Amino acid sequence: MRAHSLIFRQIIRDLHLDLIYGLNTHVHADHITGTGVLKSAFPGMKSVLSVHSGGKADHFVKDGDKIKFGHESLEVRTTPGHTDGCVSFVSHAHRMVFTGDALLIRACGRTDFQQGNPRTLYRSVWEKIFTLPDDFMVYVGHNYSGLLQTSIDEEKRLNPRLTKSEDEFVQIMENLHLEYPKQIGR
């Protein structure tokens, strides 16, 4: 994450922007956030996390909160299931949502360690993300397929896990048998 943070820092400087917030969709032991690096470059920046994250931040948010900056705002929607502290950030004005790992492109975050719960994740996606209008663009936390964005409509129709029933989804998630992240001690 440090390399990405350095790239973001340079872009922010090149564009002569003032970084007010570093928004974190969640905290997980298999990766770190870049807000520490960004905060050292932009001391006025406030790191933002869910009240349920268990992490350290300057500002904690809960479901329904609004993060305001300039003439813009983002609505906070709690989307637990990947972790207890997952949140998504919705820009109604720009018809987009930043989902972190709750919803990925044709996938979703894993639920087999560190507060993961497949039933909770399924309900979060269907109740907090898929209730947005179909034309909303979705920007995810990880992108393994080379796609840059997706839409609510595409994921409702094409996501191989989330087009299933809740019980089928739980069965899929409980049988992924993914390799345990190397960054986490057992």
C-alpha cells in the first residue's frame, strides 16, 4: 500500500488539491491502509473509519452519516459481512458508490476469517448496495479482473455469487477453500 500511497500523494500535489479526508472502507489484518503515509504528507487530513472497525482514526462514522467537503457529500452505509466495520460511501449527486470489499466486480469479499459472516454480507449487499438505482456506478476495493468499474445493474444480473439465494450464497462462501492470507498469523 505504501507505493500506492506515494502515487496518490503525488497526484494530489500535481493537481494542487487539499486532502481533507482519508476514507477507509474497512480494516483487515491482511493489508494496511495508506492513510498513515498520506497523513504524514498532508497533516490536516482526517482518517475516517466505521465505529465498528476496531481501528484507530480521527473520525468515526456510522450508518447514515454524511461526509461533507466543498459542495459535495458522501452518505455512509454500513455493509458488514466481510468485516464488522465495513462501510460503503455513496455519492448520490454523481450516482456512484465506493464499496470496498463488500461488493467486488463479479465477486465479493471473503468471509472465512476475521469477523467474516456470509449471511451478513449477503444481506448487506442486497439491503444497502443493491437498493441503489441500477445505473449507479460501483467502484470496488480490489480489482483482479482488469475491469475498472461496474454498475449496480451489472452486479445484480451477472455476479455469480450474489445472483443466488441467500442460502446458496452462504454455501458458496463456506466452500471457497481460499488460501489463508500470508500476512495474518494463525
